[in-house]
Amino acid sequence: MTGMTRLLSRYLSFAVIRHYALFTVVALTVASIIQFLENRDGLLDRPDMTLIDGVRFSVLSAPGIFSLLAGFIALVSVLMACLALARYSELKVMLAAGLSQGQLLWAIAPAALAIGGFHFLMDNCALPSAGTALRELGLGSERPGDTEAIWIRQENYVLSAGTLNVSRQELADVRLFALNESGRLLSSVSGPVARFSDGALVFPDAMQTGSGTLLTEPRSNFHVVTTLDFATVAALALPPRQTSLWKIARVLGQSYASSHPRRVYEVWLNRKLAAPLTTVLIVLLMAPIAQAVHRVGVVRLLAIGLPCGFIYFVADAMLLGLGEAGLVAPAAAAWGMSILLAVSITIMILASGHTGRNVRA
């Protein structure tokens, strides 16, 4: 029986992963092309942009698109795998052989863990790297020609930078505002480039403006003592959605600098863990879905499953937005729908087992 279970696990896992890989490639390709066409004016209007840069924009946009569509991709992949198995009566044979819901869950668990691990790596490795690369290209975090400046508050200073260059460890289009205890502007320093060196932010060439005056004074090799460093600025440069789990934890571990309200980072710290787990749960939905295909048929399953999935993802996005706005606790905003999904799967499996016992009786 153990050998049969292992064989079944490999077969079902391969079926799910095959459909998942296929639909991931198709969805990302179509979405990247659409995004490129939507932003072609911003790309083509810039004289320094080339066709290669346009292709890079599409490729670097893929991790962000995947992050938004990961749950939907997993759901459609599971439905496609179930329909493919039902088409050749493979599900009917498995269920007729007495395959229980528990055995089916264990059989697809390897595929669920593999897909969840892939989602985690995309969210915490590929997405932050792609976001940083887009900034270095001057394309912004999401749209070309609409690069958002980096704003960081550190004690009595506010730092603004247009872009950062990771390879050269420097900031471009930099402005530093000095504030008093009540938040009133004391002075500002601006320069085309600034670098961190020995506990200070160094402006090779800068212009300093005092409070209440329009007069500016040129400064050469101007130093501003700060506890900031380039790594912290880089961690704060991207939106929390595009920041890795460990960098979000680093931001929350220090309290002297921020670019977003603390609650937003708390929401996304939880979300970076909850999202891959949600993908795992969606893949595990294959167990109750297999029973549903056998009972209600393919057409009714699609008519019910896709709208329910759409409602789930809309509710999840709304709850996440409420968490970022501070109307819902960060942990509840990130984990609420995942917990609801886990409870729903448990109820469906228990109900299916109860129905199965009644039928056998």
C-alpha cells in the first residue's frame, strides 16, 4: 500500500505541477505583454530607452504580476488538473478503488509544498530584485516615467531621493530637510549625488538653503551626520509589497527611520508568510474538488468554483487594504482569509467523509 501511495503521489504531483507551470508561463506572458502595451508610450517617448530596455521592463514586471496573480494561478491550475484527470476517468478509478480524502491530501502534499516554496521565493527574492532593477532603469516601481521618490523620516531629518544605485552604493537627486522638534523646517541640502561614508551622508556637490530665505549657498564635500546607512535606505526604498520578508523584519527591528507607517510593514511581514501558505491550501483544495467533480460534474464545478474563487480573492484584497489603513489588525488582515480557507477545506473534507460513510452504510 505504501508503494501504491508513493506512485499515486508522484503521479498526482506531476499532474498538478505540470498544469501549474503551463498556466504560470501563459498568464505571465499575456499579462507582461498587456502591461508593455499599456506603458509603451512611457517607454518609447524616452530618448534613452531602447527595445532591449522595453523587453527588460516586461521581464522585470513578471514577478510583480505573479505576486498579484499567484493565488488565482494556483486555483486555475488545480481545476485544470482535476478536469484533465476526470476527462480520462482517472479520478473515477481512484475513488472507486477506495481512495480516501486523507490519502488524496497526502498524495498531493509534495506538489502543494513545492508550489508554495516557489511562491515564497518569487515574493521574497525575485520580486525585490526586480523592483530594484526597475528603479535603476529609471522605470519606477510599476510604471515607466512615473518613478516615485524615496522618502525616509529619521528623527529630525527627512531624506528624499529620486533613485538609488545598488552597484555604486549611492543616491541620486537627493534632498535632505532638517526639522526642529516641532517639525518646522530649519534648512535643506540638495545635490545630484550623495553617498554614505563613516556615519555621514556625503554630498560631493550640494546647495544649502536656510529657513525663511531663498538664498542658496554652494557646498563642496558636505557631510551630514546620520545613523542611516545604504542598506537601510535600500530596504525602505521599495514599497513593502515588493520588499523581502527579512528586510521588512529589519525595518521593524529598528525605530529610527521609516518610509511607510509601521502598521503597513507589520501587515506585509505577516502577508509574506501567509501568501505562500494560502497557495499551499489552494493546491490542497484538489482533494475536495476531486470529490466534487465526481458528484456534480465538470460544468457545474466550473460555474461554482471560479466565481467563489473570484469572491475570495476580492475579499482578501479588501481585507489587506483595511489592514494597511489601520482599520483591521495587521495579523488579521494578512491571515484572515487564509484561516477561513483552511477551515473551509477541513469542513469540506469532514462532510465528504461523513457522506461517504452514509453511502457505504
